Amino acid sequence: ISTFICEIMKNAESFVERCTFPLAQLTIWGLWCTIIQPDWPPNPNILRWTMNPMNECWNLNPIYTGFDDPRFEEDLQALRRTVRDLEELTQHLTGDSAALLKRGLTLQERLQELAEKLLCYAELRQAACTTDAEAGSKIGKIMGVYSDSAAPVAAFEGWLAAIPDLDSLIASDPLFEEYRFILERKKLGSLHLLPGIGEKVMAKLKISGSNAWAELQQYLTSTVKVAYRGEEINLSAVRNLAYSAEAEVRKDAYEAELACYRSIEDSVAYALNSLKLETLNECELRGYESPLARTLEQSNMEKKTLDAMFAAIDQKLPMFRRYLKAKAHALGHENGLPWYDLFAPMGKSSTRFTTQDARDYLVELFSHFDDELSGMVARAFDEEWIDFYPRSGKAGGAFCSGVSCIGQSRILTNFDGTLGDVVTLAHELGHAFHNQCIADHRPLNHDYSMPVAETASTFNETLLIAQLLKDATPEEELTLLDSCLVEQTQTMVDIYSRFLFEQKVVTAQADHALDVDELKETMLWAQDQSYGDGLDPAFRHPYMWACKSHYYSPNVHFYNFPYAFGGLFARGLYARYEQEGEAFVPVYCDLLSRFGSDTISNVTASVGIDVTTPDFWRSAVESVLVQVRRFVELANQETAAK
């Protein structure tokens, strides 16, 4: 028996990790400890998997069981047929306008459903393992087929824009009424369509252009080796160490992280410049004033809303700097907070979470707000929607991807057991809930704009932090306030720096590509504008442009201000919830469901919120500053006590 168990356990970690049956895990581990090496110090990772048997990885089988699943090839062929049907339709756009519109919308629904399902599976496979060459190949193949739809879709939208009385046509059919907002936006968007085969050419070039540059950045940052204390770890793992309770660990990890970028900085810089130059050229060809103007139009958001929000944030930046300096003093720094201590835990809490702990806590928490939200959270954990832990080759950060074909979502995190990781899970589960709120909408109404995409996620965070603060003992309050303000500082102060950085980079492309030194200088300048003297100038982060995937989205630019919008808007909504209680829940769910079918200002105005003026945003920022003032008071007391 001993020899047999030895053979099994030569790769003990791998074996136990893959075993999904708790009884089998405990049996194997028990045999190992009692028969083979009873005095061997247990590996904490094996204990984590043994005592917390929740699956580490998400389950993609409900979509496809693999690229060899017959359904995958069937759907790919169906996508080809749908593109051909669209091409045929747009070659004969004469006759009954109502019949043609219905046929066109039906085909576009089918196109979106198939492309979303195929791409979702391939991209999730690639995110879980960026070295998955087959996934990369399939993405290229799918995009090659899908890109052929660009020309007929453009032709159809050009025909749509020329309908003399579109409003009357929309009113003539319930299907058209459901798509009223989409149809009106398509008519507006037709002004920016490229003539002839321009759309097809642009879509084809993106495959080997911006899409490829984005994939390169993801590959480089997920596979780069980080030399940390005599061993090699990945970038996600070393960035997670920023949350360590040990000061030397945080500093060493920060220095190791910055050092690792030197091996990839030129390639990542080239990718960033090339992607942004393509964007600038495309906007010029399409007649947009700027990439930002394009993003705002696509976001169904007015420039005055963006200006009002940033004006409110900019006005209150000195208060956020007070928080940073108070934290710096509490940690023994005199020149502001060094970057490596931005996420340093404060107070005495050493709470750690397993994924099972996180599940139980979040299910219980959200049950007091809404049973549908709580039930969905339980399903996400129990039905393997989540890929939890960092590993070599896995994409960094966290995201949620809606999988509408199965009525679910998939969530990627790099979970390490901290409270911040639980907050991240709550955030991504908010995205999943938003996806659930629009699940019964027609396919073309599933897309909601970037700013409101962060509303449900940040609302979840706000619910979580508010409950934690209510339950906190005096000893825990400082820790929790800091956890909250770390997040709010990222949402407002750091996001502001990212926005300023991207503005400068995009503007510079008209003159020249920025080399690595210029990109680093620009990032430090942007951090100075937002963080000011709250940060120690000797310890900032010149490489934030290299590790943040948001800069590298081929089709979405300035994916930074939506986090500030979502963060502040969610706090405003939470204030309404505190006032109205249960009566607010259906209003909240209705807001989430309607953001895909109206402008932001129209939807918010329907519940008495004017987002186009600074007043709403100032009140939302002020709700954060209440916590800043309390933190400064507690931190100063702790510093004085030392």
C-alpha cells in the first residue's frame, strides 16, 4: 500500500488539486500523512485544496466541451451561413421596408448570438492559459469569419439611415419598438460608417492589427518571469504581494515587479503605440473628433457628464491626499506614501478567506438585499462559474464575461484569500447580476455602455463595505476604512491618472510614437497630477501602462472613467437604498435592465438624478470623504500612540 501511495503522490499537489471529490481528497491526504511521511510539514496549498474542495477552475463545458466538440464546428458553419445570408440580403435592399428591416434584425441577432458564443469560449480558454495556441488560432479563425459581416452590416445600416420616416416604421411593429433605441443609434452611427468595402477592410486589418497587439500584451504580461527572493513567480502573484502584512515583502515585491518589466517593456510599448495609432487613424477616417468623442458616443454619455464628474473629483483631490499622508505617517513614512504601501493593510485584522468562506459570507450578505442576487451568487460558486487562483500563464487581474447562450457568466480572479479578494469577487459578481437582469432582453439589447457597466459591480462593493463597517469592532474599524478607501482611491484618484495618461498618449500619436522612457515619464506626470504629494515621489509606478489591460482593448478606449462613474453613481444609488429600503430594490434592478436601451442621462433622470451637473457627483464624493475624515482621525491617534 505504501509503495502504491508513493507512486500516486509523486505529484501530490497536482493530484489533489485535480481531485474534485472531498472524500477522495481527504483519504489521499490522510494516507500520505499517516503512512508515507507523518512528520512532513503539510503544504499549505494542498491543505487549501483539501479543506476547501471548491473547484479551482471554471467549467466551460456548458458552452463547448472542447474545440473538438461537434457543436463548435456546427456553430462556426452556422456563423458562415449567417454572414452569407446578410450579404445576400444587402444586395437586394428594395421593396417592403418593414419586411427587410425584420429580416435584417433577425439575421443580426443570429450573428451576435453565434459570434458571442464562439468567441466567448475561445477567449475564456485563452485567458485561463495565454499559451493555449489552439485557442489563439480559433480566435483568429472566428474573427476572420465574423469580420466578413462588417461590410453587409454597414450596408444595412446605411440603408436604415436612408429610410425617410423611420419613426413611423418603428411604431408599426413590436419587434421594432423593442429595438427603437438601437435603431435610432444605428442611424446616428451610420454617419461614421466607411463607404464601399471600407468596413470589411477595417475589420480584416484589425485581426492582424489591434487585436494582435492586445493579445501580445496579454501574453507578455502573463508569461513574464518575476525574480522574487530567489525564485521565479508570475506577475499576478507578485502584484498580489502588495497586500501582504509584511512591509519588507511589499517593498521587495514592488522592486521585483518593476524589474521584470525591463524584459518586455519595448515590446509592450510598441504594442501600445501601434494600437493607439490605429485608433487615431480609424477615428479620423470615420469622422470622429477624437477617440474620446467616439467612446462617449458609444457609451451613450454626454461630454458634460464626464466633465461634471471629473470636476467634482478634481475639487476633492486634496482630501484624498490627506488620507494617503495619514496612512503614510501611520506606516512610518515622511514624504508621502510609497507606491508599494498603497495596499498595505492597516490595523490588526488578519482575516483570511477560503473560497468557501467567501461564498458563505457573500451569499448571506446579499440575501438581505435581494434573493435573486443572493441566489445567483450561490450558483456562481456552486456551478463552477469562477476561475479562482493565480498560476503561470493565466491572465492577471479579474473580469466577468457574460455567457448569454447558457444564461450564466464566467469570472476570472487571482484569489489569494485577502479581504480585497472578497471585494473583487463581490465586484465581478455584480457584473454577473447585471448580465442576469438583461438576460430576457432581445440579443441586440444585451450590450450596455461602459460607464453603467461598472454600476452593479461597484454597488455590490458598497453593500459589502457598508455591512463590514456596521459589524466592525473598534479595533477593526481602521482596517475596514482603509480597505474601503484603498478601493475608492483606485476608483477616483488612480483612474483620474489613467485617464490623463491615455489622453496624452493618444494626442502624442499624431506627432510621434512614445518610447519607453516617454511612456514612463507620462505615467509619472499623470500620477503627480492626481496623487500629488500624497505619494512619495521616489516610489511611484512608472510601468502602470504596461500591466493594465484596459489600455489595450482593440475596440474600447478610455476604459478608465467608467470605473469612476460606476463608483460614484453606485454610492449615490446606495444612499437612495438607505433612505428607501426594500422599495428601492425593484427600482435598482429596473435601472440595470434599461441601460442598454436608452441614454445614461435619460435613464438616471427617470429616477430624479441629473448626472450632467456637478451637484450629484459632489454629493457622491462627499460620502467618501466622510470615511476619509474618520480614517485620518483614527490613523493620527494610532500614530500618536506610537
